[in-house]
Amino acid sequence: MRVLRRYASVLLLVALWEAAARAQLFNPVLFPPASRIAGRLVALTADGTLLYHAGQSLGRMAAGFALALLVGIPLGLAMGRSRAVEAFFAPIFAFGFPVPKIGLIPIFLLFFGLGHGSKVALVFVDALFPVVLQSFHGAQLVEAQLVWSARAMGDSDLRILRRVVWPASLPHVFTGIRLGLVVALIVVFLSEMVAAGSGLGHVMILAARNFKIVEMYTAILAIGLIGFVLDKLLLAIRARVLAWTEEAVPA
Amino acid sequence: MARALAVLGRNASLLLVLAAWEGLPRLGLVSPEILPPFSVALANVGLLLREGELPRHVLFSLSRQAAGLALGVVVGVTLGVLMAWSRGVCAFFEPILTLTNPIPKAALIPLFMLWFGIGAVAKIMLIFIGTIIPIVISAYHGVGDVNPNYLWSARAMGDGTWRILWRVVLPAASPQILAGIRLGLIVSLIVLVGSEMLAGREGLGWFIAFTMETGQYDLTYASMLTIAVIGFAYDRLYLWLMRGLLAWKESP
Amino acid sequence: MTGKIVARGVGKTFRDARRGVGVTALQSMTLAVRDREFVSILGPSGCGKSTFLYIVAGFVPATEGEVLVDGRRVTGPGRDRGIVFQEYALFPWQTVLQNVTYGLRAGSAAEREARAREFVRMVGLEGFESHYPRELSGGMKQRVALARTLAYDPDVLLMDEPFGALDTQTRSLMQEELVRIWEANQKTILFVTHSVEEAVLLSDRIVVMTARPGTVKKVVGVPFGRPRVLEALLTDVRAMELRGEVWHLVKEEVLKAGRDGAGARGPRP
């Protein structure tokens, strides 16, 4: 019941959509009823089409994203703790951050062809930035006193990295992961729309070009659902891992 | 001389990338068909500038981006402030934002093309939708983080709601709002290029896709370089502006 | 009961909507402050003294009782009651002069600026008009906060531990400043503090509060005449005795607060 109340405005909008579509207030071709879209979503999931394409998209995204995490988190942390590392890599990230890396699709297509590789590479490059920047930020903010206490207790640099810097930076690292996920999703679908033979992005643009409107909406809905579920999943993991983060208690 | 060297030294990593871009194709390690050397791409930029292709597309792209961003800023800041100020407004919009936030705005591109056509309106609408989310969120958090003592002080001096919103809340939240607008700026460029690549007849994004499809790869790289520089310059300009506006702020 | 500020049976209970429990911060606060009197409210942490001040200021509504200022019921904040916070609450995006000018309404822009400058000078910050708060020390910031509130001439001054964020030396200097300014202006002041010494040095009367739920434990008169020389009072025997007496009263309440285990922080989540 409470869930319904929270999402009341959304339900209202969906109801309005349904009513407007049935009353044919707008071009019925472009504006099918929500119920039909939902129905098609179920049908396409049942026959496996959506699952196949979703799998393609998610697979590419996961590969690129995992790479971004494997490379980005250690790099960001290292940049946060070592002036030299920061000084060396900072220009790349400072320059690359505002650049719309989607513009680089041609390079990746030329290098990797139309298959999975180009998408994975693009996801990697795009997701890398928020992950590195946030990890960097988190490592930088580790209170000097925490590190000094560990040093005074005789910990080596590596030990300090593992046992102090890493846990202390986790909140920021998670923010980076969350932002990276958002970016990864955008990029994988966008690149699939530009050039791909499979995947939800491809399904959507194909449907649009062939005027199969309901299919198109279905693809959008599927993409949205995936994004929503992944985000919630990440938040749940974050809550578990970061249970020790204190929330300020109002005096 | 020493200063020049110092600047070069600081940007060593970027220079390395450029060196690789120039060296790899020239040494034949990478096919120059796929990766023309940096100098060639640069020369092509000059060529395109002279022939007028580039300025035309850049103008188209940037005007749409600016319009979409401006819309996003005005609506986004207003909405964010209202949401933080009024519980009713917040309750209405918050679930909508939470649900639409994880939707990659890229997914809306074909939809908007169908609704609004492939012209400027569709792009502007897309950019508007894309930029509004980070701006609303940052405005919302910015207002929420305003020190309540500021509000109480202003109330004690007799300020009414509108006066407080304009003279206290907005300036106090401006650091976060301006940071959110920066994100909006970056998103707007991504949505712009993406949507132009998928549909349309002009704009930098279209030009990149077109030159790729027609095999004019050296022009493709030239236009990619242009976008990169534009994105970087735009951001730097904004940061400079932001720093000026926030000169009063103490470092955290 | 009459006076500039009259509080009758003021009580405040905070309700946690989610858990349904209530915390009674204040109960049956009854006191009167005479016109042009300097009254301190003193008590252990968490006794509700700031809450009471905020009720008088109109930021927080009382759940019981009422507060009258000049015979009128307090229903919200107003220009008749100026507030000075512990954290200064200066608008960081405005210069010193702009902050002090903020509350002024009457007159032309030139007149308002002139009046603001006068008050900046009065608190000893002449020359700093174009500085931003971030360039000022804590003591200077508090002076600006004071100037801002005094400039638009409220009837009553409410101060919430205004020197609590300052180091001891600056604090002593600011206390002298406050007394000097007050003796020239003669406003009614309600001053919240947790420092016995401060209360004894500055006030005409001290209201000692009990631990939570806070109420008036005892009102102690401060017999030293005006104008006061604070430095002299530091070594005055009567002042020391008074300090001892008042501290004894407060100490009882501090210990009670600790014993009851509710702590000074309020219910834990």
C-alpha cells in the first residue's frame, strides 16, 4: 500500500497515458496504449527475443564495465595517494572528462569492427572516467590521522593501502561505480544504436526505422527496467558493504 | 624556456598519447588507413575550417546544445529548488525522477525522432531531458544543504518567502547548482553528438557519421578532434566562469 | 507578570513521527525579562536552553504555553527580535558591508549604506567593509553578525552561545566588546550560555535551568553595578563566590543528566 502511495504520481501518469492513447488524443500510430506496450514486453520476453538481445547488451556492458573497474579503481586510488602518479595521469583525465567520448565511436568501429569489441572498448573508455575520478577523490580524502595511526603501529605502505586507504575510500569508490554504471548503460545502448547487429539498442533503432512503434516502446521499457534493476542492485550491495558508514545523528 | 619545459613536463601523458597517434601510423605499426597520423588530422581540420564545412556544422550543433542546456538550467533549477522547498512538490516529482533516472537518455533518441522529427526541435528536447536530471538533483541537494541558520536569520530580519528564496537560498545553494550545471553541460554534449549521429542532416555528430559511412576517414578524425577540443574548451570556459562566481567561497 | 519578554508555562515536546515517541525538551518555563535587562540562561547541555530561545525567536513553535513580547504573542520570527547564532550565520557570498546592510529597509540606498558603515565602525571593523567572511577570523565574523543584527534596531536581542566557537582569549575580548556595546545601546538581551563565568560577568540576572525536561531551577540576581569592568571582576571575591554558588546549582543538574542515562544528545536511532 505504501509503495503505491510513493509512486502515486507515476501511476497517475501511466493512467493518463492509457486514457489519452485510447481516446486517440495523439496520433495513434505514435502513441499506443501503455497496456499494449506492456503486453508486447511480456510476449517478447516469453519467446526469448528480448532475453537474447538483453543478454547481448548486458554482456558487452559487463565486460567493458568490469575492465573499467579493474583498471580504474586501482589507478584512481594510486593517484590519490601518490603525487607522482597523479601528476602524470591527471592531464589525461582533466582533458578527457568533458569530451563527449561518444564521438570516438568511429575509431573503435574502425579498430574493432562492428562486433562486440567496439562496444566493450567504448564502455571501458567512458566508464573509466567517473570510476577513476571518484576513487581518486576518495583516496585523497582519507584522513591523514588514520594513516598516521597505522604508521605509528608499524604498518607498511602496502598494508596501509589495503587496510586503511581501501576501506576509507569505499564510499567514494561506490559513488564512482554507480556513476560508471549509468555511463556504461548509456554508452552501450547508444553504440548499439549507431552500429550493431544485436542488442537492445539495435532492436530499438531497427524498430524505429521500420515504424514498428510498439516494438520500439517495448525496447525502451526493457532498457529502462534493466537500468532501474541494476541501480537498485548496486544500492543494495552498497548498503551491505558500507553498513559501517555512520550517518550523522542529530543532536 | 624553462617555463615552457615545465608545462610540457606536466602534460607528459597527453604528449605521449599524441606521440603515439603520430608515430604508430607513420611507423606502419597501425594502418594509416585506419589511423591517419595526428598531423594529418590537424591539417584536415584546417582544411575544413577554410572550406567552411566545419564552422557551419559546429554552429548548428552548438546552437542546439545551448538552447537545450538553457532550457534545462531554467526548468531544472526551478524544479530542484521547488522540490527542496515544498514537500508536496517533492512527493510528486521524486518517484518520477527516481524511475526515469536509470533510463539511459540515449534510449529516448529514436522516440523523440518519431515524435518531433529529425530537426532541431527533437535534438533540443533530447538535450533538455538529458541535462535536466543532474541539474534538478544538484539543485535539490544544494537547497537541502543550506545552513538553516541562514534562513532563520533572514526570517528574523523580516524576509518573506520569495525574498528568502531569491536572496538567500539561491546564492547559498549556488556552489552545488553550478556544479550540477557543469555535469549538465557534459551530458548535453554527449546527447547532442549521439542524436546527431543517429539522425539528421547536419551537425558535428552527423558529419562524423557521414564521413565514416563514405569512407573519408581522415575527415572523420578531423571532426573527432574538433569535438574533443570544443568539449574541452567549453568546459574550461565554464569552470573559469564558475570560479569567478564563487570567489567568495572558502575552500572546504 | 509583566515585562518586555514574558514566557508562561512554555513547553516543547518533539515527536518522532516514525516511532511515535516524544521527547520533552522543555516544560513549564515561566520567566519574565524586564526592559533593557541582560538575562542569561544557563544550564547543562541538552537542557533545552537553545530550544527555549528559538521559541522566543519564533523559529520553533511551543507545544504548550506562550511567549509574549511587548504584550504581543509570538507566532513566528519578526524584526522585533534579533538573533545572533553561535556559528555567526553570515552570508558568505556577501561582503561585510553587504551583510550588515542586509536587514536595513528604511531610507535610500545611500542612507542604508551610511548606517551600515556606522555599525561596522561601532564593532571595530572599519576598513574591512569589502572583505568576505572567509577572510575574517572567528571573532571578526561574530562582530559582523552583531553589527548586522544591531543595525536594523530590533527591540530585543537573542543570543545563542554567541562566543562558543571562539578561543578563550578572543572570547574574553568579545565579552568586553558586548558589554561596551550594550551599555551604549541598552537593549533587552536574552543570552544563552553554558559558561557560568560568562553568565556572571555579563548579566543582570541568571536563569539556571534543570536537566531535561528543562524548566527554571533558580533565578539568581547578579549584584554588580554598571558600567562593569570585566577584568576587575575576574579577581573580585564576590564574583568568585557567585560563580561558585551558580556552578553548584548547574553541577547538580549536569550530574542528574548523566545519571538518568538519557544523555544530552536525545534519543538514539
